[in-house]
Amino acid sequence: MKFKQILHNILIWRIKHVKTRNFTLALSAVIGALSGLAAVTLKHTVHLIHQYLLEGNYAYVNTYAIYFYPMIGIFITVMITRYYWKEKLGHGITDILFAISQKSSIIAKGKIYSRMITSAITVGLGGSVGLEAPIVVTGSAIGSNVARWMHLDYKSRTLLIGCGAAGAISSIFNSPITGVIFSSEVILAGLGFASFIPLLIAAVSGSLVSLELLGDDILFSFVLKDPFIATDTPYFILLGILSGLVSVYFTRMTYFIDKKITKIKNYAIRGLIGGLILAAIIFFFPPIWGEGYKSIKLLLNAQENDMVFQSFFELDYGNPLIFAIFMFGIVIFKPIASAVTIESGGSGGIFAPSLFLGGVVGYIFAFTINYISPESISLSNFTLVGMCGVMSGVLHAPLTAIFLIAEITGGYTLFVPLMLVSAIAFSTISYFEKYSIYTKNLIERGEYIPHDKDKQLLSSIKIKKVIEKDLISIKPYQKLKDLVKVVRKSKRNIYPVVDDDERLVGIITLDDVRDIMFDENAREEIIISSIMRDPPAFISTKDSMQKVMNTFEITGAWNLPVINEEKYIGFVSKSRIFNTYRTKLKKDRAE
């Protein structure tokens, strides 16, 4: 018996005996485990590549090859994605949000493995990005495709996408609460409370897989050494503001690099140029190589000398001024390095770079305070809280940032400063940048509407599904008598005027000819082109529903013609859209 037939029989049995809700709960555990397995596989693969290239901790100091590994990684990734898979990478979380909003939560099967392979190459060879976004894409693709294979609806597919993301984050950091919050805060904005249960199950499954296969060898963890001191609160407030401003810099530098580097149309050349820029940055600031978690661990363990020792230049890093300048340079160039890695064709995310940058910001802030003030504040605490602040700002995910640092430190000792700094950093960047890197472009194009279920539901309606093609057209050179014949046949009161090349040249309504259509002389003499008029506006099948509704509102029209490449397609009516919306709303509530 063929596989499809077996699957068909299983699905029939499931529909008869297992409720969709219970079946979704079972699938969430499976998807969480699979996402966890993918995360462990990717992390282990990158670890092996690092071992092979570096041959021990910081063995690359004495070789020039290390500076060019990232360029090789980016170039290989570009060749694979652009010329073999024909795929565009960019920010992976953005792709997930686009799939949920515009593709009925359908993610291509190829993304189950493509982001794992390309990110292993990019990050393994030292690209200055993180593994989190690629593994979230992998987990989400697993969720979407399992849901499709099980013939589940849009709502269930979306939920299982969130389960894949929760399982991935939970596994890679061994932080199940963070996995749930990240999924609900970033991937499934506006999620109902009942949907938290599948996310919890997926996150626990992913975490258990990670613990079983990796044990304590997780991506990043730290045991707190210093307590939180209430008198440090003013310093944490300042750190929150600083973290927000650094987040603004990170975000705008990413946009700037994107605009500049995408002007290079040849993808191979773009990859090589990006790789050379990255090599130059790493030459001056070697800690920027790779994800940066190893450097953060050195800062947390008061081993900053081991980190700065990587620098090619023999400077006196024991001098506080030299050390501060070096660390400030890392803050300036890390966002550039991350943006160049992604925009030139590498595969990775900004999750790890934001944590790395926040850690350095927090450390150098505390270092500066300790240098200029007789009071002494905890370097490790401010490093951790700085990670939370910048991550909260860059990702626009304050809750995710708070619980991630709380979980990786094994407790809630720093919960108060984490909440304070996260809130201030998020408020600061929100003043300058309303939307995150993940959502800004989608929202500006009308392809994603966060936190508004009505608009989300409206945006899910596709123009092609509501085009009305039952309007009978007429030629501009025909006469009024020909239009009278059309009126007899048609049930509509709008008549598109279309030339021989299928281009819309005007419209006529029944009101336009009501007074003359019964005049025999007029019927014989009047040419259609002399009485037609221009439509109030045109729309395209490529337009978002939000743009279409804005056009209706501006023009005051109830019917608008659809034009694609100057060819007449049909009409869209406001009433048809409203009817479709009501149908979707009833279905959504029933589910």
C-alpha cells in the first residue's frame, strides 16, 4: 500500500475518533521535539565546524585565514541559495510573519532544511550572526508542513508554526518559558489564552530533547555571583536609556546597510564585497567573529583580557582608556558586521548579535561607572541586564528578553532590574522606531497588521478571490444601441469599456445613459467613447486589502476595476469584500 493511501486512512480514522483540539495537542509535542532535535543538530554542527577551523580556543590568533572564513561562508551560502535553491534569505522571522499573514500559514517544505544548512555554513565559518532565527524558521516550517499533511485548517497551521518556534527557542537555550513567550510575543501576536497549552507542550518537548542530547552543554548559561542591590537602580535606569539608544543605532544601521548593499545587483559580487567588509571589521575587532557567546562568557567570568588578547594589535589593554576604546569599537561595528553578513547573502539572525551587543554595552557601562566613581557595581549583573535591554529594543520583545536572561541565569534574582531596563529600552526605541526590524517593511507594504484581529482577518482576503468577472464589457467604438443590448443581458449597472487590446479605457453606468437610452436617434448616433468616463481609481491583484480599502474610502466608490499590466481583469465591489469578511469572521469564531 502506498504511503499516501496509508496517510489517507490514518486521517479518516483521526477525523472519526480524535477531536481536532486533542490531535493538535499531540502534534504540538511532536513538533516541539522535532524542532528541538533540529536545534541540537544545528548547534552541534556549528560546534564541530568551529573545532575543525579553530583547533582549540582562540588558536586562530596567529593565522590570517580566520579573517576570510566568514567571506567564504557568505559566498558559499549565496551560491547555494541564489543559484541552486533560487531562494532569498534575509531576516527569517520576517518570512514567517509574511507566510502567516499572506500565505495562509503555508511555509515551503524546503525551509525545513535549507536554513539549517545555510546558517551552519555562514555561522560555522564565522559570520557575525546567530543561529536562533534560522532554527525558528526550521521549527516553524516543520509545524506548517505537518499541519498541511494532516489537513488542518489555517488557524491550526498558524498555531503549529508557533509551536515549532517555541520548541526551537526552548531547545537552543534550554528555556521553555522563553520559548512560549517568544512565540506568543513575536510570532503569534494577539494569541488567545487557550492556545498557550500547545505552546507549553511544544516548549517542554523541545527542552527535554535538548537536555537529553546535550545535557548541560547548552548554548549559553551563567550562574549569578552577585546579588541585586536596590541602590544600583539609578544606574539601571541610565543603562535602560543607553540600551534603547543602542537599539535604535542597531536598527537604523541595519536599514542603512540594506539600502547600500542591495544596490549591488550581482549576488556573487555582493557576497564577496560583504565578506571583505566583514573581514576588515574582524581584523580590527576579532571578538565580532561568529555569534559572540564565548566573548560574553569571558566578560561574565572576569576574563576580559582573554577576549581583547585576540586583537591583532599589540596595545596596552591594561590601560583603561585603551580597553574602553576597544570595547566601544565593538559596540559601533557589531551592528555593521551583522547587517553586512545578512544583507550580503549570509544566513542567520539578529537574536544573538543583539544579546552580544547588549552584553558589551552593559559591561562597558559598569566598567566606566566603576572607573569614575568610588562606588563599585557588579560587572556581571550589568552585562546580563544590558543583554536584556538591547534585545528588548532591537526585537521589540521586552517579555522575551526578561525571561530569557532570568532562565539562563537559573533564577529571578535580577528580575526587578531586568523588568526596569527592558521597559525603558523598549519605550526609548519605540519613540524612534515604532516597529521592529522583523515587521517594519511588512507593515509599510500592508502585508502584516499586528495586534488587530479585524485588520488581520481583512488582510487574509485575497483580491483574486473577490474579483467579479460577470460584468459585460463593450467597445469604445460601438454605439449606444449596442449598449442597450448589453443592458438587457446584464444584471449589473456598470459596463466596462474595453478596447481590442483588453485595456480598460473607461466605464459607463446605467445612470449615465438612463435619460438617453430610449431615444432612437441617440441610440443610432451616440458613440460609446463620447459618453464613457474614467473610473475613480484602479487597483491591482498585487495590492494589499488594506490598500484596496483605503482606495475605496478615498474615492467613495463601491466598485473599482482591477488592472494588471494594463489589462482589464474585472471589478471588485466593497459589498463583496464585506460579505467575504463576514464569512471568514463566522468561520474564525466557530473554530
